[in-house]
Amino acid sequence: MKKIFYSERPSVFQTYENGEVQYRWDIEEVIAENKTPQWRCKEITIYAPISKEQLTQAVITSIWDSDLEKKLINDYNGAKAGLFDEETNQKYIDAYNDFLIQRKSIKEQIQLDWELINNK
């Protein structure tokens, strides 16, 4: 995942002749230091043809690689088993819950964008 700036509002999906598809989310207007409006977003590149499931997997793994996701799960399971002191248990439980909330939010955004582009 890259954080990118554009001078004009970028499209959510952009397909190129070589089969690349850029997906952009969290698109927001920001004002640069020189008072010029810009558009900031997060962006990944995948290759056509794509499915919603492939897009979701690409976005999620661009944010959290599988090693980090496994660590969050293992820490959470250890905390639920009471393997750490109370403060550490809560820290690991909160970290995993935050991960799940963020992941859910991203999946919901992808669903909305997918429906928009596919008119469903």
C-alpha cells in the first residue's frame, strides 16, 4: 500500500492497457503548505481480471502482512488464556479488537466501491 497525493481527485479504480488496476481508498482533499488543494489516498496495484475477494485480500495484506496478523492472533489467544499480567492481556486483546474493527471497515469500503463500479 502506498500513500499517494494527486493534484485532482483520483478515480477509485483505474485500469491500464497492460492489465494493471489501481485501487484507491480513503480519498480525501487536503490543503498543502502552499495553500494548494491536493487529494491524498491509499493505493494498491493489482492485475486484471480481479474479483472482489482478490481485491480484499490484496488490500488487507498490503496493510497487515500475514506475520503481523498471526502475531496479533497469537497474542490475543495468549491473553485470553491468561498467560500474561492483566495489563498485557488487555493490551493484546485491545490490539486484536482494533485490528478486527479496521479490517471490517476496509471490507465495508471495498464492498461499497465494488458495488459502485459494478452497478450492483
